[in-house]
Amino acid sequence: MSTIQNTPLTVVDEAPLQLHMWWYDLGEDGQEWVTKYLGALTDIMKVKLRDDLIEALVTLWDPVHNVFRFSDFELTPTLEEIVGYSGFGRDLRNQKLILPKAPSVHRFFGLLNIGNQIRKTNVIKGCCSFYFLYSWFGQPNGFEIHEKGLSNKQNKDTWQIHRRFAFIVAFLGIMVFPNKERTIDIRIARVVQVLTTKEHHTLAPIILSDIYRALTLCKSGTKFFEGCNILLQMWLIEHLRYHPKFMRYGPSKDNFIESYEDRIKDYKSPEGVEGWISHLRSLNASQIEWTLG
């Protein structure tokens, strides 16, 4: 007889302290530049996370139809909801998709204004570490440390511009499109280039499709949620019970992510929901396989 206990599902549980520091070090001008392209998305760094909700949701996911199947109804996140939370590009009909094409390592360094003499071994299997980007652009003295490795003729103003660009790459790679190694896919740099240089492009379809993909992979046994679990958690809480403070979709200047904690501070789950979540988690985490031996 042998017992095999499933390991629990893991998700992004918090933003690295260095990412918070990088954000605040950008200053008002830098933050406004980032917000121009990411809307309110950076505020997910402030949301209190619950991994139990995501693990319970996975058990209800129908990967064929991309919906959650409850006892007598179905639910699924929509593009309009992702756009409503993020606050960017609400006019979806006039927005274009961004295809995450993989750049070469040489091209990746070029997008970040890093010189070609820097070792390509900083990129492994199409990913670089968060701390590689933080060392170059997150630290306030990154310009002084890496001045000779930059390809901008040692111009600090140019470095400040690339610092904002690199922040978006790091933020998306850690908080929105994460992987279990907590490294950053260099394709994100290409996505950010399109987002910041071409008009009428939106991240919403990529974010939603990545959530769908992560749910399907976890349903099949993957133990790290490679999607934006924070937005998914917010979406579920908003739908568990109607509340007059909860968001209404459509054109608005409101920051729904920033106001999320205030909207749910007096929220109590409908009767039985917390027990339902605990029950689903226990089933998912304590399956036992018996074999003769």
C-alpha cells in the first residue's frame, strides 16, 4: 500500500518588495507614464490574496467550454470585465491584439538599451530573472553601476526612459504573466514595445487567454497558476453576491482595483461558500491512491 498526496496549488502570493520600491522610485512622472499604458493594473500589487479561492475554482473549470460549472449555472470572466478592472482601452472594437512574438536575446537587450557585450547567459530558455532587470533599472543607482554596459552613450535621461519600460516588463512578468520559476519571459518585452509605440492595442485578450490557459493546465495537474490569479480572485469575489458597491462595467474614470478592498471590507460570503471552498480544497489536496505491494 502506498499513499500519494497531491501538493497544493501555488499562485502569485505577493509582489516582491523590490518591485514596490521600483514603482515608488519612478516618481510621479514615471508612474504617470506607466499608467498611460497599464491603466490601473499596477494596483494589483496592493490586493490581499487568497490562494484557496483559486484552488477551489480549478475544480469547477470546464476546459472545453472555458466556463466554471456550478450546480445550476455557469460563469466565466469576460474581456469586458478584464477591461473594466484594468481601466485601459475600453473601446474593444477599435483595439488590436498584441501577439507575443519571441525576440532574439540580441533584440531583447536592444529593447532595454543594454549593450551587446553583456553575456547572453543572462537569458536562459527565453527568460531572464527579475533581479537581472532590477539590478539594471530598478535600483536608483542602476545607471551608475551599469553605465558602461548601456548602449545610450551614458545618458542618464535615456536610462530613466528605459527604466520605465523595464518596469512594465518586470511587472507583467511577475504579476500578470508569471511562471513557476518566477522568471520573466523575454517575449513580454516585445509586447511592451508594441503597447508603448503603437496606438489602439490592448493587453486584455492576452490577460484573459492566459487565465483560461492557466485554469486548464491546473485542471490537468499543473501545480502553479501561470495566469493573473489576482484578477481572477477579484472577479470571483465580485460575483459571489450582488452588492450595490460592486463595480458596474462601462465607461468610467473610477479605479476599480484601487477601490476593491474598500468595496469588500464589509463583504461576507453567502452562507455555505466558505465551507464549500474548504471542502473542495480538501478533496483536491488529499486524494489517496491505493496500490497493492
